[in-house]
Amino acid sequence: MNTNNLVEFSRARFDHEASRRVLKEKYQAKMIFAYNGGMWCAGPDLLTVLAACPDRDSAVILDLYETPVQINVADLELAAQQRWQEQMHAWHIEYETLRKNR
């Protein structure tokens, strides 16, 4: 390999990594949503906390800003799971397109 090929390869690799970071930040921002006066981030952490709640009707948990919020566990779990799955699906589609263009 000559120097020009190495430079092109390293630029392409850097561009790909930068694109992956931007894509991740884009979809992490889309995971945040409001529910019952609190801000929540859909994902495994929130879903685990909600699954651990013994009472499915009512619980008080901390939102993203460490504010205690009374929620309906089943409703918030459904909203978080739907948000998480739709955003993860969209992220996967964009990631596969990015990977193929590499």
C-alpha cells in the first residue's frame, strides 16, 4: 500500500466512526419522552425498574432529573417499550445503510 491509499483508508475509517457516533447520539436523544410530569429515557434501565415494581397500578420512581414522580407502571412500561422498540428499529435500519455504504 502506498501512502495515499493509507491516508484514504484512515479518512474513510474516521468518517465511518464519526457517522456512527452521530447516529448513536441522534437515536439516544429520541429515546427521551415525557410522561405524567416526568422525563424518561426509554431503554433497558427504565424497563428493568418498571418490571421490578410489585404494584402495576401505581408507584413513585425517579425520572431523568432525579424528581420523584407517581406513575401508572403498566402505562409507562408500555410507552417506554414502544418508544424503545421503534427507535431501535429505525436506528438499526440507518446503521445497516451506513455499514453498507462503508
